[in-house]
Amino acid sequence: MKIHYDLIPEKTKNIETKHRKVCSPIPHPDSIEIMNDLRLYETDSMHDQLPILWDSAKDYQIFDGYGNCFIDLTSTIFVANIGHSHPRVVEAIENSCKKNLLNNYYYPSLERRDFVKKLIEVTPKQLDKCILYTTGSETTEAAFKTMRQNGRKIDNDKIVILSFDGSFHGKTTGSQQLGGKEGGKEWIVNQDKDIYHLPFPTEWYVKDSLLDAGELFLRDLKTLEENGLNLKNIAGIIMESYQGWGALFYPQSYIDAMVIWAKENKTLITVDEVQAGFGRTGKLFGFQHYNMEPDIVCMGKAISSSLPLSAIIGRANILNIDPSMNSTHGGNPLACSASLASLNVLIDEKLVEQSKVKGKMLEKKLLSFQKEFPEIISYISCKGLVAAVFFVKLGTNELDIELVDSLIYRAMLKGVNSVRTLSGTIKLGPPLSIPMDALSEAIDVYKECLIELLEERNNV
Ligand SMILES: Cc1ncc(COP(=O)(O)O)c(C=O)c1O
């Protein structure tokens, strides 16, 4: 399978609905030169997503500047939760620009004060301090550092960090090691031997174990112990609120057992909310689905619905451990203004509630999609406006990466923009503001494309 799509304009049928417009070959012939130049100057790693030229994006739609309009099911990889280019965010950035303060390191600013005050106000009470950064990876690195430093305060050997198979926490050296994706880490050579990964408790893993999910957590810890790990040395556990690639949530009893164990063993729990935060799952924060109080929370992406900003929040006694935890661009005043506006919009427009309500409708729609193709669609996960549709090869449990890849490419030709997961799942994460009929229309496009692809396969 090709990692990079050919930059060849494909013939399309004209489409015009309330939500999409396709009026030219895609990618548009005039966009090819720009994209080719990008490929010339940038590395391959920058060019494995769908080849649509983004000229502008508004609310739930992306425009290529040549008259084509796409329904966006990505929110630019979970960033634009309140919708692209929300007027209140644009205004906040413009106002901030006009003041002539484009950056200020971590010297004090009104913009940062206003944002962090609001952020701490909306997060659970025990989380009373924050540090602002720029990217999600920086926050997981910071959580890693913080958990280990706090562990060492208790005992010099309390340095182990637990994470989960299949998890994703970023692409920098530390964050990638925290992640549980197979492969790709060989380059680190001397990997941190004190990072361990537990199996992720998928529905099927729990079922196969014949145990309650809580017992399974304790059993898997015991396995680590039997393999030589002193469990007392576990300084911290890092978990995503849901595992990204498949939008997979933890069973509540698993979290309950983990929280109790962590408390008894003075182990900190970090929840990585970089993807799940700010209404995505139908709660302000994804961890609020679980009855838990994390010690540290990592946030990023949709914090601003626009400019790069991220944060870790936690209790003062934990986060204050390292006086060097700050960075050059963390808390940029424009990004803080945008984030404050975005958070206010999220609340004022009741987008968290909308995410929950639309999520229920989306789930219904996806389950009926699955019913029509039970041999190919093996699993649906959906909470709020994050969902994943698992496609398998006929008669197997093997995820069908190629089918999904062809499917999302074809959907692009019909005016739907998707995340390319390269994992055999269609991952859905539209702006929370998307009208339900637009979302429903996009799912129908997938259905149409699947029927076409299966027909073509049968005719080969
Ligand atoms: C759960 C999670 N953590 C961390 C990151 C890394 O964030 P960034 O790409 O901003 O460094 C991501 C990005 O996709 C993520 O989904």
C-alpha cells in the first residue's frame, strides 16, 4: 500500500448539497504545483494525509480555494472542537495582535492570567496548578518527569512508569517511550528500562481473560512482579482517557482497581487528555467518564481550537517539584487569548452537551451501518463525538488497512475529509458544532463508497 498518495487530479461527479461541494477534479489541478513544492522542500513524513489543499476552514467545513467544500471529520486532528475559525476566537487573536504583544516568554501577562484562571476554575478542585506549554508531547514529557521526580522523593528507586500497549503520548524521545505502539523505537537504542507497558483492557481482552476487569489489572501487575519488577518502585501510571486509534475506553472496574492500587502504593496517575479534552467525549474532560481524580492531567489540541497551546494541571505539591518546568513559547499571549475565547464558546454554546447528544445519534447511525456490513465492520466505538469504525478482512479478525484507505480516499472525492489512521479504522472526530444532518450525510458517503468498492472488488 502506498504511504503517499499520487498527486493526480481524479475525475469526480459534481456534487452540491447544503454541506459539501465538489465541482472539479480532486486534488484540484491548480493545487498540484503547491503540493509538489511542499513535497520537494519537506520530508515524506509531512505528506501521508489526504491531498486536499487547505485554503480556509470555517466551522465544520474545509475549502480548497477552487470551489470545493469538504465536511471535516477531523477537527484538524481533534483541535477545532468549537469549529474552525470561530469568530470569537478570531476576534480574540486580532485584539491580542493589535496590542503589540506577540510573545512574552513566561514574564507575566494579562492574557495568561485570564486564561489560567479560567482553566483552573473549570477543572476539578484538586487540580489547582498548571504549567503552559506548546505541544501535547511536551505535556506528557513533563508528566513523565514530574511523576518520576515525585517518586524519587519517596525512594530513590521509585522511578518506574507504567503505560499501556497501543497507547500514544507523542513523538519526542520520552513521550514515544511512554507510548505503547509496537515498533519505531529502535532508534532510541538505550531505551528507558524503567518504563513498562500493561496490556490495554479492550473488551475482547477482558472477555478472553474470564476475569473481572479490576482483577485483570491486578493479575497483569502480578505478571510484571513475577518477571522481576518491584511494584513498590512504580512512581506513576500514564493513561489516555481513551486509546486514540480505536477510541477505546477503559472498563470502570479496571480504573477503580487501578486507582485503589495507586493510592495504596503512593503511585501517581496521569491522564493524557491531549486528544480527549474539551468536550470531545461528551464531558468537558474524558477522565470525567470514570469515577477518578487524576493527579496530573495533560491537555493540548482543542485547548484553543486554533493556535498551539498545551498545559499540564495538577496539585501544587506535585507540580511544584521542579523549578525549571517552563518553556520559551508556553503560554504565548495570542494562544492564551484564543484559548480563553475557545473555552468560553465551549461553555456558552453548550458544545459539551451537544457532543453528548450528537454522539448518541452518531452511535445509532454507525451501528446501523455496521448492521448492513456485519462481515466487514467488526466493531464500533463511540462516545460523544469521537468514534471508530473497525473494518476487517472478510472472514478474519485482521484489520483491513487497505480497504479503509481506499474508502477515505474515495470519500474525499465526494467531499468528506477524514483522518488517515493507517490502522484499519475510520476515526471520526468532527467539530462539536457540526450539524447532525451534515454528520449523517458524511456517514452515508462512507456507505456509498463502501458499496462501490465492494462492487469493484467483486468485479475484479
Ligand atoms: C493522546 C495524545 N497525547 C499526546 C499527543 C501529542 O501531541 P502533539 O502532537 O501536540 O505533540 C497526541 C497527539 O496526537 C495525542 O493524541
